[in-house]
Amino acid sequence: MRLCRSISHSHFDLATEAIRDGEMVELRADLMGLSPEQIGRLCGIAPKTIVTCHLADPAKAEAYYNVAISQGAWAIDVALERGAEQIKRLATR
């Protein structure tokens, strides 16, 4: 069995520590209160990083996803409610 550790620390250093011990982590960008750039910096620490961002503003959520993708996130978790257009845009990055 594999365990995915969900990280929602709002302090960058605490989040970094929590990620270092995980093989697979989920960064809850919507709950962490960190900038997209900080989320991007966290993406390369664990071998497999999933970024989740369920913000009400699709443009803000997409900013987090774009940085995560460019910084090597293993996966992004996008709600189907976001719509086919945004999902397609993210999938083709």
C-alpha cells in the first residue's frame, strides 16, 4: 500500500519539513496560503507531488497549476466542475 501525505501547512518551512519525509505528497495550495511560486518550489522535494487547488477564482487556481506543472509536479488534481475548457488547457501543457 502507498500513502499520500496531504500537506496544508501555511508556513513554508514547516511544509518543506513535512514533504521531505514523504514519497508521495498532496499540496493543498488552496489551504496553504502560499504564493504560486512557493508552491512551485515545494514541487521538487518529494518524488511524487500532487497539487490540489479548489479556489473559487479559476484564474487564481490555474496560476497555481501552471507553476506546479512547470516545476515538475507529478500530477494536479482538478475538479470536474472547472469545466472542460480549463481541464483541456491544463492537460495540454
